[in-house]
Amino acid sequence: MRVVDLINRGDVPVARGLANPLVRDAVRATSFHGRDGLGDSNLPVSRIRPAEKNALDTISGELAISKRRDLTIICTGPLTNIAALLTSFPDANKMIKELVIMGGAYGVTEYGVGNVTPVAEFNIYADPEAAKIVFESRVPLEAVGLDVTMIPRNQLTLREYAEIKKSKGRVAAFAATILSKNIHKHGIFALHDPMTVATKVKPSLFEFAGYKVQVETRGEITASMTVADRRWWPPEREIQGEKMMICKNVDSKGFKQLFLDRLTRA
């Protein structure tokens, strides 16, 4: 709500989602995102109130009024709410055009490894049971995973951060604040969520490939792993999992120019 206030988009409804994962205890990333979830930016309390309907009712309402297979949903966090939607409204999977997910590590590049465990990416790790439901829903899926977001050339550099910081807009100033701690600590910053959104803003910058994927929910060492079957020899009918499109390459220069242009002009 504080960010909505900042960008003067009170016309955009914000609905309250589920407070906890489907099965497990909640996992908080306060060491990365700060105590307020916004890099300890200390934005003022919002004057805007959440929508009266919760997230599930809000999304199901949008599905009902949209044309069948006309709604794209971009998911930049754990998949709890989407999984709950798919289980609470059985026809939802037939009405969603596609889900675009920031999450997972699929091994399609050398950077496709976990950031919480050796194999688990945070958004999947936070609610693997929800991810499993979503991945098996047969809704068309596109995933932007650590395979591409963690490639060094795709990450924000200190020089590019300086461009943001010198910009005079309120949004750029806010971005500079929330980026400051981690980019100065590591020298680069992975643009996980902006990259995921950018796949729909300028699709020509991205290359996807289809793989069948399963989510591991019970492994002692591999829990929350997104297992993409990358073998070339079995017939596809013998490969387990549902097919989805995984991002494997990005026009780094084009993407970062798009990101910086949008951010510094806001």
C-alpha cells in the first residue's frame, strides 16, 4: 500500500492474500528485504486501504468478467494465493491465459542453482506445496528463474545504480534507497522481479525453452527443488512432470536499458 501511495496509483486495487503457506510455517526474508519488506525505506503509512474482497475473491472476480483465457497473472512471490485460487475455484485453470512466475532454479544455465539451499530458490522454498499445485495445474506457465536472473551480466551494476540515484524522480529515489544496502555489499544486484515483468513488456528480449518440471516437496536434501528433465534421450511421453516454458537467455543490454528507462522516468 505504501508503494501504491508513492506512485500515485490509488486506482489500482490491492487485495489481502493468505498470511501463511499452505502447509508450512512462514519464511521471512528480513535479512534481505528489511523489517518492513521494503529495504527499511521507512515510507509513510499509506492512506489507502486494501480492497474489501480478499485476493482469492478479487482474482476470481477478474476471471469471471474477462474473456476465457484472456488473463495473464504475473507472480513475483511464493505461489500460495495462486494455488489456493486453483483449488478453491476448479474452473480457474481453464480461464487463465498464462501464469508468469519468478521462481525456481532449473539448471538450464550454470547459474540455475538454489539461493536458500543448494537446489531451492526462495519463492519455491517458501511454499513448495503451493508451487507443486500450480506446476501441475495445466495452466500455461512461463518461469523466470535464477538461471537467468543470477547471470552477472544481467544484474544491476554500481554504475547503473548511480544512474538511478542521480535521477530526480520519487520512484527512482525510493529504488535507490531499497537497493543501497545489498548492491554496496555485493557490487551487483539481481533484478528478479523486474525481469519477470519485462518478459511481458518486451518479449523479444527473452528466449524460452520447454521442459517438463516437477516440484520436490519431501526430499531430505532436495526439498523445494524445481526438477526440470533436461535429458535428451527418453521419449517425451516417458518424462514425468508438466511441460512449461523456462527462460534460458536474456538480451542483457536491452533489458537493463528498459529497466533504467522506466525507473528513471517515473
